[in-house]
Amino acid sequence: MSKTMIQLDNIGIRFQQKHQTIDAVKDVSIAIEAGDIYGIVGYSGAGKSTLVRTINLLQQPTSGKITIDGEVIFDGKQTISSAELRQKRRDIGMIFQHFNLMSQMTAWQNVAFALKHSDLSIEEQDKKVDELLELVGLSDRADNYPAQLSGGQKQRVAIARALANDPKILISDESTSALDPKTTQQILELLQEINQRLGVTIVLITHEMQIVKDIANRVAVMQDGELLEEGSVLEIFSHPREALTKEFIAVATGIGEALSKIEDQPLVQGLTAPDVLVQLKYAGTSTDQPVLNSIYRDFGVSTNILYGNLEILEGTPVGEMVAILSGQDQKVSQAKEALKEAGVEVTVLKEGK
């Protein structure tokens, strides 16, 4: 049974700016289990980075309680000494969008710098740096300066540096935002490998649900300092409740862009009754059954598929489809009900005229 690594209870963060009070985070509670890859998604200004900075008390909350690895470090006020906090921070590595490397140091020296206050001997430190650069695939770039490295390579150095003190937690604050899609995928795969090999709990701050979908197992969605919804990636993608979450998912799956193109098709614009344009969403066992064949066999309703997408989330197939259902009026209605009974979520996008 996994234990809770990060527990944030009723966190509130209030700033005073001139004559204005800003509630940046409003009564947010989340629990992150050891070994999770936990995504916190929201647009700029949602409060996600401000919230996550409380994990190592770089940001002190105005209210709430923070428990890290079973130890309460804040409960209305800091509850551990400054020396204990410094030690706790060594258990929490951080990587950022703009890498934060020292330009006058080589890749090797940037990683070694993180071990400056380590208890390891010089020989052990040197061996550790070599191992970390190998882990992130940069052994051959050890003597290169940041200016000689690509964006992805700089981020790999930053990851190696963040792992130098064997942290239990790794915080990734928009760490792929400055990277191209291919490099982003490579960095995400590296983070996933680190999570699996080292058991490090990873907290991802991002404005892209796609990133969460690719590697996280749990996700929280924030807006205007509030936690809108939280759950496993499978739960959130299968049954999003909030409009913002649905918006993020539409971008991540491509359905939003697909729908705008589908609506412009003459076939859809000239849709005639009793035909209907529907969006079908399904997860798990419903994908194992040939339900579209069944509605043709049982009701004589044919399916013209205009778009389809299938993802495997947490080992479970999750998909959606946009299609035109064609048949006799009553039969089309019966077919829709049969789909719902089979566990398929049916949304009518347009009815024929």
C-alpha cells in the first residue's frame, strides 16, 4: 500500500498589492501518493505554480496545513526549524521552463554544483555526476557549456542536477514549455523512466493536458486559484465534469479541431432527418464489443464514421468518435439508447432537418 508523500490541506494564499487583496489560492486540498506522477493543469494565473511552491515552503501559505513524507512542516505557521527545512528541501528537486543553468559552467560542473553541500567524498561526488549524466543520456556532453547544448540537452542537465541529492520528490514547473514537440516527448519519457527506476514522486505543473495524458496517473485542474476537479487521468478523461476540463481534453485529444472541420463538411451541413450527427465516448469494456455492428444488425441503423480517436490510459482503452447515424426515425432513437446501455456516452451534435 503506497503512502501519501504530499498532503496539502485547505491551502490559502493571499497577497497584498498596494490597496488590493489577491487570493491566489483558495482553500485547495490535494493528496499525492508516493510514486505518483501528478499533473496540475491550468492556464496562466490559475495559481498552480504558487500552490506547488508551498511544497518546499518557497511560498508560505496564508492558511492551511502541509505534510511532506509524513512530517507536518506547516500548520498555520512553519512547524520545523530552518535547518530542518533546508534538509527537507534537499528531498525536493525542481526543474524549470528556462533550465536555470550557470552559463560559465560545463554540463558536468552544473550537476556537480548541486552536490556542493553533500556529505559525499570528492570521489563519490565525481562518480555520482558521471552516473547522473549517463542516466539522462548526456555522458558525451559532459564538457559542453550550456551555449553549446540544445534546449532538450539543457533540460536533461537540469534534470540531472535536480536528482543530485536523491530527492523523493521532483517538481517540474512548465519544464517542457520551451521545447519543440519531439523534444518534449523525449523529456517526458525520461521523466517517466526516472519515476519508474528511482521511485521519485513527480509533480508536473503545465497548461497542456496532452502532457498529463502522456505520463501522469493523476491530475488536478485549477482555475482562478480554485481546484475545479481532481482524479485519476482515466476518470478525468472519461468523465470530465467542468467546462474548463472538457476544453483542455478537447485540445489534448484533437476532438475540438476535428469538430470544427466536420461541421464544414457538405455532408453535415446538408444533414436530413432522421439522420443525426453524434459524438460517442467510450471507455473500458464497451470498446471490446462490436456495438456499431449490433445497432446495424438489430435496428438497421448504419454508422458513417467521420472521426475516431483511441487512447490507452492506465491500461484502459478510452476513445471517442464522431459519426452520422442513419436509419428510420424510431430505429435511430432505439440505436442511441442501445449505445447508452452498452456504456457508450452519446451526445447529439446535430439533428437532420
